[in-house]
Amino acid sequence: MLTRQRKQHILSVLQRDGHVVAKALSDELGLSEDTIRRDLRELAAEGLLQRVHGGALPVAAAEADLAGRQQLVPDEKVAIGRAAARLVRPGQVVFIDGGTTAVQLARHLPKNLRATVVTHSPPVAAELVSHAAVEVVLIGGRLFKHSMVAVGAAAMAAIARIHADTYFMGVTGVHAEAGLTTGDMEEAEIKRALMAAAAETVVLASSEKLGAASAWMVNPVGAAASLLVSPDAPAQALAPLRKAGPAILRAGPDGADKAGG
């Protein structure tokens, strides 16, 4: 089998099964694991998959830049953001992450809500300018332009001094084994600090993130209290995530409901 054919077969298996196991592929194709691992390395270098121990997972499409992410399942992001906004209670202190779904959350907070929003995302803070009763605390630091969020030591120090009720978290990948992942090391550190500083974490997970992985793990999936997914998120994708521990909430027209199935 030619290299090009092997790589296409690997990508077909990945699309079909949601993961690739190097040993199983070597047995199936009668090739050495070294050959399969070389193919996986090359495919990963092309941005076509994410290598993990023993094989590979779908690469997180949400690693695109901010403009690119705005084009990914926009209707889902609006639904999830709207449902997440209804989870915020008067008087709470909440962390809101960066990202396109987080912007939708901020946009859909009730105009008369009295609460405190802490964010390291200038776009999220800007969405709240017209919310007169929402106190906005903007965490500063080095601007990570890819995601339009503050990162670095100054941001970490500010987060450590806050105790929030809920952290609404954005990630690029949600996988039962690979965990909650993102594409940048410093951004992963910030997300980990925000999780530690909040009583609970709600992960905002549109469909392109389910079953996908990026290079940097924030925490295991079970570290989150719940995953807020789209109304149409497939049960097959949710089953392994449910087993990992968090509650699965579906975004609905009236808020978030526990997902069945």
C-alpha cells in the first residue's frame, strides 16, 4: 500500500471510529507500528489529526483563529450562550472565558441582571458595556491575540485572589480520555487557574469540540461540574463524556436541561 493510500485509510478510520489505534492499524494492514506512527506524525504535522499515546484523535477544529471560529456552527454557539446566560443568578460572581460562545453568553445576559462578571477577554467585557447592573472586572496581562484573552503571570496572580461561583469555560476539545484541551500552553494554565478559583465549572461545548483534542490538557473531563451542549448534540458523542463524570446539559429555548440518552 502506498503512503498516500495508507494516510487516506487512517483518516477514513478516524472519521468512522473517532479514534485511531496504531497497533490495530498495523495488524490490519500488515505493517510495522513504526510505519503507522510515522504516518501519524506526518498527518499531525499537516494539522489533520491530534496524536495521543497509542494512536490519534480528531484534531480540534476550534483551534482556528477568532474570525475562523466565528464561522463554526454559529447557531449552536448562540443557543449554548443563551442557555448559559440563564444559569447566572443575581448576586453571583462568575468567570466568563474567552471565545465566540462566551461572547454569546455575555450578549444574552439579562439587561437588568445584578451580578459580577470577571473575564480575561476584552471582547466579552465589551459586550457588557450596556449591562448597567453588571459589575465587570477585566483581568489584565499579555494579550494572546489568537484567542483575544489575557495570559501570563499578571493574569494568574489576579485570578488567584478571586473566589467565583461559576466558571463558564471554553475549550477547543472535549474528549473522555484526552480531557478538556486547548491549543496553547499559557491559555491552558489560565483555564486551569480559573477552574481552581471557581466553585464549579460549566464547559461550553459546541459540536465540533466533542470527541476532538488539542495538544494541551487543562484538566480531565470529570473536573467540570457539567457540559453544556447543543440541542442536537449526538447521543453517541455524549455517552463516553457522561461516563467521565460531568452532568450533560442540553441548551434549550428556555435554558439548559439534562440530556437524556
